Amino acid sequence: MDIVDELKAFVATARTGSFTAGAEQLGVSNRLTSKYVAELEARLGARLLQRTTRKVGLTPAGEDLLARAPAVLDELDALLGSVSEGSRGLSGIIRVSAPVTFGEVYVAGMLARFAEAHPDLTFDLRLDDRYVDLAADGIDLAFRMGVSETLSLKTRKLGTFHSSLVAHPDYVNEHGYPRAPDDLSRHACIVDTNRRQPHRWTFSKDGTEVVAQVRGRFHVNSARAAIELASAGMGIAYAPRFAIADMLDTGRLVPLLEDFDTDGGPVTVVYLEGRTLPRKIRTLIDFAAEDVHAMPRRAKRGNFGRVNSTDMNGTFG
């Protein structure tokens, strides 16, 4: 039995908490995964997992092995991958995580452009607005909006994003334009619960920060859902510009409070620290950085990539 397969089966089972989930992650049968783990325990002469009818837990020996095995497997994958890729190009699977709206609007298209030059690569794009655990979920790299506070991750900045306050023209005609952030307390605001402080919308003017306390009938955990509700006349949304550019162009949404600066933050790609990155992952990260800077040129040709066309530093929106 191959010890590498045994270690992979153990790590996948330990991280997911069950043989079934571990087998799914590896793409093999439940029975084979259980067999691999049993062979590893026999090889080491130690029980690694405590088995119950519902899930598995780690023994002290299992905890020790789980702390070390992923790094060993990463190093081995990097070594074999570099030799293989050096002789026949990039191949294998890349697992990518991204926020839902940003993933739909930008990341999917970027991966398609990258895939054109690398036909032997396979991509697993997982869209989730929560900050996924890269190690536990087996993610190679993740795109993040805003400041990442996870110290165990390496970060590369790709650009910045900004938000805009928007509403449908019919809503504005019926309820009036807000002239200042304080006016928003009298309006129906669509609350995006993915924001760090959903009911506090931040603006600034002449260097002074202004915070508006907002409320409304609709609470959603999706920027795209907030945008759709705003375009249906249900209220005012505070949304990233890269997701509303087309609706602003067509007039389905109109910008509000344009005299005030809006919030935003960095767009970054993050990956696990303390591991040697396979060449395919390094190449994708480099491509993403270059792709962001090429967006103004694609926007002029009518392709996706909505950025400030005068900003070559990658401003989304």
C-alpha cells in the first residue's frame, strides 16, 4: 500500500470528520478510504482515529500526525509537480475560493482566460461569502475583499474596490434624493449582512468620516441580491461598483450621494503560509495580478473588466 495515499486518506478524513466526506474530497470510495487509514494505523502501530457511528475524532497520535502530514504532502506535491510541469506544462487541479458576487462577476472569467493557455489544468471554483479555512477545505488560493486578519495566510494585493450608493429612478422619484448620509435614516435601505457592520454605512467628505445608521425591510447576505432589490425599486443599496456598472450604464440604477467618498478596500489573493507553492499556483497568482491591470484595455474592447479606465492599479469599479 502506498503511504502517500494512506496519508492523504487520513488527512482528508481527519479534516472533514468522516470517512464519507473524506472519500468525496479525494474522489475515491468510502471503503477504500477506510482501508487506507487502517493500513496506516497498522504501519505506525498506533490508533489515529476514534470511530463512532456518526463521525470520527482524533487520538493524541492522530493530532500529532495531522499537525505534520499536510506540510509533508504539500512538499511532495510541489516536488513532483515542479518536475512534471517542467517537462510537460501545468497540469492537475487548482481549488479556488472567492466571494459569491466577485467570483461570478470577475474570477470565473479570469479563470477562463487563464485556462485557455493551460489545457491540462482542471479548476474547482467554490463561491462562498464566508472566509473559508484554506487548510481544512483543501483550497489552494482564495480571493478576498477587504482586509484579511488571518495571520497564517500570505497575501498579495491585486487592486482595490469601492462601493456606491444606488437606487432605481422610480424609487428616487417617489421618495426623493438623500442629500446627506443622515437622510438615509428616513429611507428604505437594503441591508447586506455580509458587511462587517451591516446597519452602519460609512462615508467621508473633506477628510471627515460620516456614519449613517440604516434600516429597511430587506436583509440579504448577497451583494447581487441587494442590487436586484434596488433595481426593482425596493430601496437603496450600498454595493460594490464592479457589480453595478452595467445597471448604471443602462439607467436601471442611479448613483446617490456622489459628493461623498464611499468605503472600499483591497482586493487580495491569499494562500497558506509555510508551504512551497506549486508552480501552477504561482503562475495563476501572477496571471491574476496581470489580468487585473489589463482590465481597462478589455473594457475598451467591450469585454468584462469594469474598472476606472484611468487607473492602471486595478480599481474595481
